[in-house]
Amino acid sequence: MGDRRASALDIQKFKGSGTRVRRLAVGLGVPRPGAANRVFRRMTDARSSLLNERTLLRSSLSIDSGFAFNNVSDSWRTFSINFVKALMEAIRMGLIVPSSNTTMETEIPAMLFARARHFPERFSFHSSRMRMKHVTQEELKRMDDDAGRCVLELSDARPSVFAYACLVAIMAQGSSYHRKSEYRLQRIASEAMEQEASVISSAGALIEALVHVRAKRISIIAPYMKPLTRMVASYIEAEGIEVHDALSLEVPDNLAVGRLNPNNLVEHAKSVSTHGVDALVLSACVQMPSLSAIQTVQNSVDIPVLSASVATVWQTLRTLNLTPIVPDAGRLLSAQPAFS
């Protein structure tokens, strides 16, 4: 991709062009301005050694006026066109998320953007939401009933894969429900698109990931109230995996869960018992942020450390027949074997 990156001179010219990077990126499916900025920094990193980080941010990420190609060099114009083309040809991922979820649309893209430094595939992300504010049995049931509508809406965008991104909504419906849910949603999507659809769930992905790492005994950390954490543990145990220890952070409001500091999980991991276990689920909830802590905790223990969102990305890549490797996301998504 060397010919697509901007030189220092190009970037200085780009600084004066008044390009609105934010509008372009959001319009093409990049989830938020911060993520868009990171994408642009990564795509110019080969020659960014010519500039310090402050200069690069000031010049290449100007967002003060509308998108324009005037006063931009040919090489930067080529880079911009190729960047747009790459996004338009990206693999589409349809996310089915709770209305109050603020994490899956950040952590999943972050992992797949990081993967793009090593693999050619690019992704775009498209969401439909199910109403849910508080993590209670009643709201979870109502929300799960709404998943079919979300799949139907997303089908119009023809995603390559659908991901039902709420672990506890599925586990609250009884043992093995992820299989029933995935089958139901797959039928809806296939009929709507008139072609075979691929549907995964975070609940199913976590179970499959634990089986893959040959975990027979695990510990988990969850943001739920204790009764819901026990329910999640029971669901996992019904799949033949013993839950040795479970830490409940007891945060009932789903929006508040998304605001938890992921770096606190480093200390939480020290307080949960991992003696004799085969894996640690650092976040048994797709809403509880954990990505920035995964590799830190992984480096401190000899067992696989994963989360519901890490498992979702792993299952997504396997479903698409792509190499399931993402840097700094724990052993499950590393190049080394996930099990010993």
C-alpha cells in the first residue's frame, strides 16, 4: 500500500485543503470520529516518520470544513480515492445490539481495524438496535423478541455476517438457546436476502471459543447483579464447562456498564480465583469494555484470557473463512496456539 500513503509534502498540502475527514469517514461507516482518526493515522504510518505526531494530527486530520480535492496533490488524491474504494468494497458486518449498548460498535471495529495492519480484508459495520435500558429478565425477553426485526432491517444492506451482540439476552432464555436463536435469525435473513445468510451470536461465540481452547474449568467476571451472573454461569455449565469462580460487579444500568473503566479489570482479575482453571473470561458481557485490558491480563497469566467481544470477533473471522488473528487481543486471537 506504499503508493497509497501521503508524503510529508502531500500532508502539508492536505492541511490547507480544509478536508473534512470526519464527514467522509462517518458517511462510509467508520463508527465514530475517534476511530476514523485512528484509521487515517494507520494508513499514513509508513511515511509518518517524517513528521512528529503533533504535526500529523494538525495536518492530516483537519476537520474544519467540507470535503474537497482542490489544492491537493495527485498522490494524495490517489490515496483518498483508494481509501474510499477500500471502504466501499469492505466486508459488511451487521450488528444486532441493545439500544443502550455503546461498546460493541467500538471494540469490534477496533479489533478488526488493528487486524488490517497485517491482513488485506477491510470491514464496514452496520447496526440495528433492540430497546433495552436495564438488564432485567423482563427487558431481556422483550429485547430478544425484537431481534427478528433487526435482522430483517439489516438484510437490506446484505451483510456478509450478522452478529447478535448481546450475550445475556440469549442466555436468559434457557440452556442452548443460542442455537435456536441463530437458526431462527438465519432463516429470517436468508429469506429476506434470497440467499444463505451467516448468523452468529456472542453467547454462541463464547461457548465455541471456550471449547476451542479446551477449557473444562473457567472463571468469569461480569457486570451483572449476582442472580444474572449465576444464570450466565449456569448456562455455561450446561454446555459442560465448570465455572469455578464468578465475580459480579453488580451494575444494573446497561448504559453505566458501558462507562466502566476497562483498566479496572486488571485488578479485578487478581481478585477472582484462577487456581486450576483453563481460561479466564475477563468480560462475560459485550457491553462491559475490556479490550484495553485483555493483553495486559493475558501477559500476566498462563491461561487464555478472552471476553465476549473477543470471542465474537474470533467467531466472525472463522465464519468468513478468514485467519482469526488480531494483535494484542489475547491468546484466542493470537498466532500462537490458544491451548497447550
